[in-house]
Amino acid sequence: AAQAADVLVPTVTDRIDRGVLAQAGPRLKLIANFGTGVDNVDLATARNRGITVTNTPGVLTEDTADMTMALILAVPRRLAEGTALLKDPRRSWNGWSPTWMLGHRIYGKRLGIIGMGRIGLAVARRARAFGLQIHYHNRRRLSEEIEQEVEATYWDSLDQMLARMDIISVNCPHTPATYHLLSARRLKLLKPTAYIVNTARGEVIDENELARMIETNAIAGAGLDVFENEPAINPKLLASDSVVALPHMGSATLEGRIDMGEKVIINIKTFLDGHSPPDRVHPAMF
């Protein structure tokens, strides 16, 4: 299809790599990605071939932040585990008791956000309303005004932040620099009572090491909407009651998908009209 195309409209699960671009004809001048992340596109090869790449930023911020907050609540409070118990005909519930399904309070806990872009900041605003203490690590420190708005503490050292947090929220894109940012070494810095939530990209976490730590109770649990080798998932994660696993649905709202489609159309029309599209991706951004 790429051989005769003027424009490609891939989703984030379509790999537009060097091989695909090598097969593209000379007419291909625009890749209008249906998604915010562009780790599915070989940006360097596209640039070298003079192909413009666009994405759909901004419109998924609130939806993804909502899902992140839902997981921040669901994992410590064992919501999925409780629902599964009631729906399992092989298990019985005999009513309330003071020690039944004990989870952990999130109010007053330390939330460490990795990646304080649009989504990370939206998560911070939600989490602050729930009484969490906001901490963050980012490539660049936010302005004093924004830090004061969400009462956020900046950590230049990711290692030091990880060792102090009760909950970690991964909200950074997947790039060569963030691949396994949460490596085996860094995961071991977490407290045994800590939780990890990831609604960004699975490749940011060493999934095998995370699964091992979950299995051995080296950390308290995880809420995962993304996985390193989607759609394959480490079976140890699925086997654990301490993990809430979702099928990459953080941005899955009807409103969000409509907004994404409209952005794709605007980017294509603007480009074909001879102008620079509003959501042009520059490799340095990622």
C-alpha cells in the first residue's frame, strides 16, 4: 500500500519502520499517525526521505490521566480483586468483617510521577485532589508557578525519588533514552510497600524484572495498561492478584477517538494545502 500512497495513516500498533519506508514510493510525503506516541515510526528514516510525520497530541490527555488515577486507586484498594471474587461462583462471600480485603490508604501517600508533560501534569492535578503528595522527575524542571499550583516537589535524581515514593506513575514517552528507564537496578530501589502504575509505554519498564518482583512480593503491586511486548504479557503478571492489568485502553473513549480522527484530518488537509501541519513531529521532541 505504501508504494502508491501520498499519505499513510497508521495507528500506534502499525510499525512504520525502515523496511516499510524502503518500499514506499516517491509520492509518500506524509505519515499522519493516529496516536500521540510515535515510537511505531522510524523518525530518522522518515526525515532522511523528506517525509513529514504528524501525531495527535493533547486530545488524549484527560482520558489517559483519568485511567492513571483509576489505577492509582484500584491497586492499593484491591478493587479488581474484590470484583473478581464476587463474580467467581467457586468462591463465597460471607459478609463484612473488619479484616476482610484490607488494602492501603492513598491519602497522604507520596506519588512520584515520571514524565511531567501534559498527561503527567493532569495526573498531578487529580492526585492532589485526592490528598496525595506530588513528586516528579522530568527532563526539565517545571516553572515555579506550575509547581506551586500542584504543590509538586522536583527530583533531579530519579534514583533518589524512586527510593522514597509510595506510588510511581509512569507518564513519559518511549524513546531510545527511556527504554527500560525503570531497569532491574532501578526497580530494586523501590520500597517493598510501593506500587507502580504505567499508562505510558510498556518498554519503559523491564517487564521481566517487574514480574519477578511481583511474584516474590518485592513490591506491593502494579496497575498496568501497557506492556513491553504487546499483545504478549508476562504470565506472572496475569497470575498475580497484586496486578491490575488492562488491554491498553487508557485513551479508549468515544470522544477521544473522534478528537484523534479530527486531528488527523486537519493535519492531512493542512499539509496537502501546502502548509506546515499543526502537529508536526520533530525527532528531537522524542
